[in-house]
Amino acid sequence: MENMAKPVVIAVVNHKGGCSKTTTAVNLASSLATGNVEMGIKARRVLLIDLDPKGNVATTFGIDKRTLGPTMNELFKGGIDGTQVSLNQCLLGPGNLTQSMKKSWRKHNPEKKRGPPKEIAINNLWILPADLDLSGVEIDLATRFGREARLKSVLVQAEEHFDVIIIDTPASLGLLTTNALTAAQWVLIPIQAEFYALEGMGQLINMIKEVQKAVNPDLRLFGILLTMVQARSKLCETVTEQARKYFGDQVFTTQIARSISIAESPLEGAPIVIAKKPNKSNPASQNLWDFAKEADLRIQRIQGN
């Protein structure tokens, strides 16, 4: 891998479940890695890190988690049990991801004899997967010095090889999320457009402030993304108004609509931004690409482009 400037590191965080954190992280990473000439999004080298023990990032790309080698868990525990693994040993690259997506597509579409469409492929994207073993890391590291900075130390191995690093986090404010906030420069918060959406935001914002004060003073808000939005819903309009009242232009203009197509995208063997072209026939893919365009513009400003 060639050397380059330090990457923009974005943690996707919300301790409330069901707000499309993984969907947001996976599709943003895939969009930025693929690029889109028509939308003015240049392809970037992207690392997508899964810090959620459920390991759904790998699943989204059709990867059978039973076949994984070393994962995030081994990196977190490096040296504790006498063994060390490198970041490269744990990464799954574009070739692995493309192969897994095509295999998954064939599995879910056995009646389609022509095989997967050519769009079922990815370049410029690497993932650092997680599995259920990661759920025990908080106990394993409970008394370890520097436990909140384990991920940050791992990313030293990656910082000269990627343009963007995106970290998917679990639905909690525990050690794994703290590691993400310690390693990141920016926080992206997806919020489900529902009545209680903003109720828990105070707790999350307080945690971000604590991390800023204690270990990461450079941590900043990348943006607020409203997800699972229902068209012409008075409730969604109210949530949007409240979010803009508190966060102003840090709220993305694009809102991610509630869509069965997004939920069904694993049947295509790939994230929806890869499986479906962004157009009027595929509004969910268009929606996520529009968000990627906004995010790309913010990244360009951060990098001074």
C-alpha cells in the first residue's frame, strides 16, 4: 500500500438500537470507496471497522462469520495472552469482499442462471470484521492500562494507507464505543425519526464531552443523519425540526427514508449502494448516495480540498 496523508476517521455512534448505524456505516463506506463520477464523488481508499460483536458488517457483504480468521477481538487483546496479530492479518480486502458478495448472490438467487450482475463488486474497500468473541473484551481489558485507547493504537498501522476510516459501533456507551470515540476525529450520529429519538441524545453528547475532556480533545461532530423517515409524517417533521433547532446545519439535508429495499439488500449479496444503481427506480440507493455526496463534501472541507 502506498503512503498518503492521515485519514479522516469517523465513528458512527448512537447507543439506541434500531437507528440504522450499520446500514449507514456500510453504505457510506461502500459509496466513498466506489465513487460516482456523475455525482462528483471520487473513489477513496476506505477502511470499515466493525466494533459491534454482532458482526453485521461482514454479514452485509455475504461473509460467513464462521470462516473468519483473526478479527477485531484478537487485535484488542493483542499481547494479553502472549500472542500478537497485525492489522493486515485481520483485514478483508476488495477481492475477498467481491468473492463473498458474488457467492451470497448466487445462494439467494439460485434460479438466475446468468450469475451475479457485474455491479456486485467493490474496489478500494477493506473491512476489519468483528464476531461474538468481541463481547467479552470489556471484561478482559477491565483492569488494563490504556484500555480506552486500544483501537487508537491499532490504527497507527493503518493511518498512512487509507483516505477514510469509518467505525461502526454497538448500541451501548461501553468500552467499545469509548474506544471508537478515542480513535476518531469525527462523530456521525444516525437518529431514527421517532418520538423518543432525541431523548437519549443528552447522554451521548455528555459522553462525547467526557472523551474530549479526558483523552481526545480534537473529537468533533461530523453530522446528524435522520434515518427511517416516513414521508409526509407529522412526527418525522417534528423530530427534524427539533434536531435542526439543537444542531443547526450539522444535520444533513438528506434524510434516509424507511425502505424495505434496504432491509432486503442482503438478498442481493451486497450493500444497496452496490447492488442497485441510484436512480428513480431505486430510490433507497439514490437516497444513500445523496447522503454520501453530502458526507463527501464535508470530508473534502476537512481535508482542505
